[in-house]
Amino acid sequence: MEQPTRDKQAIQHLYNTILPALAEQIHQSILPILPLFDSFGLERVIDTWTKDPASDADEVISVEKGNVQQLGLKLRLEGFQKPGVETFDLTKDVLFKLEYSSYTVGPDKNTSWLEKPYLQRWDTQEYKDIASRWSEELIDDLTQRLEKLT
């Protein structure tokens, strides 16, 4: 059987099915820290500006063309509230780096926690593992910020 490659269908599947399920898992895992902030946003993002090094300089990047290189989730935590500490915001991404026949998932483009072929289903444990690693990093980021401020 031929391996599915990065195309419109694969990208739409990640964007419409995998990302919302992962966002839900992440939301559950960060519930305990949400009350520390005024507001939060967790949104899906598609990178339509990073070009494939092998592509034509004029090529348009879009889901329709199936040539998007990256997509993911962006979390914004705004207005940290704690007496005696200056308020601050925190942002964190989870990035899906789309290769030719598979994709990797991690907190940035140089770190990979999971690699999967396109259209392969995620099992519940994979969602939980990514969400928990990501949440642990978020809590580390938060702790470091607080240590600098206090």
C-alpha cells in the first residue's frame, strides 16, 4: 500500500480532526492553572508563509495546494494575577511539522515528541502524552517566570 503524503486531505484531517481533539486534551490538562490568569485563548494556526525549500519562490502556500509546512495550536495566557508580582502573559505553541510522508509534533520545529504517517489515527494515550508533556513545559515556563520576578 502506498504511503499517504502531505496533501490537501491530510492537512485538512490534521486541522479539522486531530488539532481540536488535542486542544481539548490540552485544555483539560491546564485547567488547574487557568484561574491564575485573567484570560486565555487556545487556537488553531496554519503557517502559510514558510515555503518548502524545494518549491518555486512564487508558489502560493495553502491547504488547497497541500503544501503547508506547519500547523498547530497557540495558547495565550494573559494577565497573570498574584499579589506582589507584576502581571505578565505567557504564550506556548504545539507545532505539527509537515514532512513529505509523515509529520512530527512538538513544542517547536527543532523538538519532536511524536512522528506519525499521514491519516494514521491517534490513540487516546498519544493525545494524553503530548498534552501532559506540553503542560509540564508550560508549568516549567511559568515557574521560571515567577522565579525571575520574585
